[in-house]
Amino acid sequence: MIYDKLENLVEYTRFKGFADAMVFLRDSALTKECGVYEIKGKDVIANIIEFDTKDTIDGILENHQEYIDIHTVIEGQERFECYCTDELTAEGKYDPNIDCQFFEYPNFKGVGGNLEPGKFAIFFPQDGHITQLKQIDGEPSRRYKKVIIKIKKY
């Protein structure tokens, strides 16, 4: 996992697909409606979505084996947690059709942070992550808009 400010995303553009992601985030993401956008075919895809934040217990802990995720928030904020997948218990089997493995929520805290406009998190295949979380469990849900860019792992 990498957690940083958008202004520093240029530091990661040496990785294949990250330059395309940076250009989309800088030039297009703020003006796009919710939906899926192919940035570079199926190799780099942006998904712009709106959600209501949720309590941790209602979140989904997952990872992806074929894609690296870059998460950033356009409006509002969310909290996330990240775990090493080798320390988690899988729920069911990996589903290649949706590139997703779900995990049971562990009895220990992961590394976490807050995403708000101007910050991003990158989740690699070894990173189990849970997003869309309220800042504090039990508080009212809040609507927010975010971009998830999926970069095909090479």
C-alpha cells in the first residue's frame, strides 16, 4: 500500500500504467459523471462512483490479483484500512470474473488512513483493503464521490 498526496503521484509514473492514471486524474476525473472509463483499453480503467460511508462491520475486505487499485476521493471523505493478505482468512474462493477475493474481518486493526480530495491510496495484490468507511463508527453516513483506477498488473 502507498498513501500519499496527489501532487506526488508523478513520483510513481515510472510504473507502467501510472502515467496514464495521473493524466486522467489531473485532466478528466473532476468533470466526469459516475461510470466506468477505459483510459488505456482494459489495462487502465477508471471507475467513478458515489457511496454513503458505512461502519467498519458493514464494509467489505477484499483484494485483487490482476489489477492494482488507485483510490482517491473527489468530494467528501472516507476512511480505509489495509492488511497483508497472508494474515487474513479468505471467505470463499478468488473469483477471476470480478478479480476479487473476499476476506473475513480480522480481530486486529490494519493500517489505515483518511482519503479526502488531494490524497490517494494505492492497493497492490498483496494488500487486503476495506474502504467506504465512516471516520468514526456509529456516526451518521455521509455521501461522497471517488475515483478508483484499476491498472493491470504486468
